[in-house]
Amino acid sequence: MPSLDDNERNELQNAVARLLSDRSSESDVRKTMETESGFDAALWQLLAEMGIVGLLIDEQYGGSGAGAMEIERVMEEVGAALLCSPLLASAVLAASVLGACGDEEAKRRLLPDMAKGSSIATLALTGEKGTWTPDGVAVRAERSGADWTLSGKASFVMHGQNADVVLVVANTDQGTALFQVEPSELGGAIQPLPAFDHTLRLAQIEFEAAEAQLIGADGSGWMAVEQALNMTRAALAGEQAGGARKVLDMTVEYAKNRVQFGRAIGSFQAIKHMAADLLLESESATSAARHAAMSLATAADDSDTAISLAGFACADAFSAVTAASIQMHGGIGFTWDHPAHLYLRRARADAQLFGTPMYYRERYVQHLGG
């Protein structure tokens, strides 16, 4: 799988689309998002059997050994289907940070079960500021001999309440380091957070002298975190692009069939203009997401610039398309029973994960200036 060509990526994307069409319909999403765990364990196992859960994990650890271009295509279908799952948390963010940590023992110990889907991992990275940058890390690690303890609070931890493996980014005297904490040691310290997007599970974890195991070298943790964040940003951009495209298709279909004053509303000039704008937003988002993934996969010199561009372009496109879709659907679009609201909530939540559009605009300008 590491050397997939574009046709093979299309086949992979189509296979995921077929599965999610069968198992992640609107009714499935509405039912799943109201459960305690917030995801369908049976569907999670099917994704694992397809190799999707282990897509970014090296083959020697039981994964597929694929890269950014493959996970971006998969995430387009995740966004289109509004999949409720820990895929972004475990299969992308946590898997990527372990893959970059340089700790072979930790990889052998954790990655095989993650690839099989029998273990869900998450990364506790940012504090209540939610900046997703080194200065936002709010957990402190203290060393006593060979042992480590963590104190502080991590927030916005994706699927923290469902995790079998909790990885934590913490500050040490040497800089930033990566640690593992057993969820059983945390007890009631993991508290669910309310989320605007009901398909997303977020948690806050408070550490009070919690025993932890160092992963990788002390002080070198942020390099692995930044690599993992870039992979996750490309994946999230794919989710946003896929969601925007799905909402556009849904809205255009409605405009073709909704008759008002004896004519399909899609024939009205105002609706045509809005649809054209949404098409531009959707296509631009797909281009930006795929370019970011390709730049990351090929280690291009402008990969940071491409990722920052996708970071704000895809978030803005998804938000714009979903908001306009509600208006174009008219009265029915403003009801909670219509799926447009589910996509709007996913779009607004995605726009805050791992940095706001404003943050990525600033990064983009800095990259251009550099």
C-alpha cells in the first residue's frame, strides 16, 4: 500500500464510500451520536479489517504503511458520511505521533493492537487555551529517579473517555516530552466535555501526580507532535473537503426537485449564483486538501505552506457551504430534523480543532514571508 497510484487511491476511497453508505447513513449517525461512546464498535472493526484503522501504521507493526495522500482520500468519505468514530484521534493523530517518536519498544507494544482496532488511542496535547502549540501545553512532568509523574490539565482530548491508550504531551526541564498514562490510573479524572458537534467526543483530563511512562527522548517530544499534527491537519482538511462536497450535492439535488411558483428553485438566478459560489468553495477545498497531502507525502519544500493554506481554506469552505445550504433549503433547512444542521455543526467544530482559520492564515503569511 505505500506505493499506491491515483487509480488505487480512487479504489480505496470508493471502497470506504460503499461501506459508509451502508453503515453510516443519516439515521445511523443520529442514533450513534446519542450513545455513551459516540461510535459504532462494529463499524470500527469493519474499518480495521479493511486496513483503514492501521492505514498510517508501518507494516512491521501490523498496519498498511500508507501515507498522507491515502488517509486524506479516506477522510473525504468520513466527512461526507459524518462518520462517528475515533479514526482521527487514534488512527491518525495517536498513530502518527507514535510513528514519529523514535521509541521502538513503544511502537512494538502499542501499534499492533491499534492497527487491529482492538485498542483505541488518543493524544492529550493542549490545555484549556486550545492553542495546539508548545505554549498551550498545560501538563507538567516531574522526574524522581527512573519514575515520572504528571500534573496539570489537558483539554479537548478527542475520545479521551473511550481510549485504551492515553498519550500525553508534557513540559519537562528539558523541554517537551511524550508520555503514556494508563486510563485505569486516572479514574474520574477523565471528564466529558460538551461539544457543539454531537458526533464528536471530547474530554478533559486532570492529572494529579499520575504515574507515567516516558516515550522517546526527554525534551524531543514536540518534533514528533508537530509531525503528527501535520498529518492530522491534512486528514482534517480532507474531511472538511469531503463534507463540503456532500453538502453541495445534497443542496443541488434539492434545488432541482423543489418546486416553487411552478418552477424548480434551481432555475432562479439567485439560487444559481449561490450554487456556483458553493461549487467554487467545494472544488477549491478538495484541491487544497489533496495538494497539502501530496506535499506532505513527498516532503516538498512548501509542505508547511500547503498545510497552512488547507488549514484555513478547507475550514472556511466547509463552514460557508453548510451555512448557505441551510438558507437554500428554506424552511426545512432551519429544522433540527434536516441533515444540514449536522454538517454545519461538524464544520464549525472542525474549524476549531488543531487551530483556527485565523491561526492558519497567520502561519501561511509567515511561510510566504520566510
